[in-house]
Amino acid sequence: MTLSTLSCSFPVCNPENDKSDPVTDKKRYLKEKLIEFQKNIADLKHELIRQEDRFRQREHDHYIQLFEILDAFENIEANLESKRDMLDKTGKMMGRNIRSIHKKTRRILESSHIVPMEFQDNKAEISLCKVVETRAEPGVDDETIISVLKKGYIDTRDGSVLRKAEVVTVLNQ
């Protein structure tokens, strides 16, 4: 008996197994492609989350800038109101124009569900306010807001505070 006449029942020794199975190859290829697609999907989801975070941060920064503009309009309006009697016709017209621009800017924020904060019972809440000064006011409860130096703003869609109000409160010792 020669070596060439011996038959081997092991798949390794079987010369017919040297040929690859097309179905198995196709399954392997599809499995590799599926894994590749899943990795791509995971990478894209991660990138989408990063872009959403960057967008939210940019949006927040723009709102903060708009709040500063609203603060400036309020200061101008207060100054014009205090000098209303001294203004000529042109000055009064300028005041109306400034009020109109101020209202339009507020409406832009309101259309995005951004509104100024309102305080229940005129009491400061730490989650909504930044107390920048306290004063003694006999007969008035502590944490009562005396004045709002800068308005705070809140997003009504999710209740998030975009900017805390800067307030002066009562603190009796």
C-alpha cells in the first residue's frame, strides 16, 4: 500500500476541502460587513452627540449675548424715562424706536420659549437667583427681593435656567 492510495477521513487531509465553500465565504463576508456597519453607526451616533452638544453650547452662548443686549435696552429705557421731561421731539422719538427694538428682541426669545423669570411671593430662590447684595429691612422677611439688577431667563420647554437673575435681597440679622 502506497501513500497515495491511503485515504484520510480528516478534513485537513481531504484534498476536496482545499476549495473554499462559497456559502461560508459569503456568510463570513456579510458578517464582516455587518460588524463594519455597526461600528460606523456607533461612530456616527457618537459624532452626532458631540455635534448636538456643540450646537447647544453655541445656542446658549447666543442667548447669553441676547440677554446682554436686553439688559442694555432696559438701561437705556430707564435713563430715557428718568429724563423724559427734558427730551425734545427727536429724543422722544428715539426712545419709542428703542422700545420697539427692545420688544422685537424679547419676541424673538419668546418665540424660542425663552422668558424672563418670575418669582413667587417675591422671594429669592437659590436655583433661580444670584444674590449680589443684601440689605437689612426691618419688618420685611429674609430672602425677599428688593430689586432685580439683571433679569433671569428660563427655557419653558424643559424648565432649564439659562441665566440666573441677579438680585438684591433682604437679610435681617
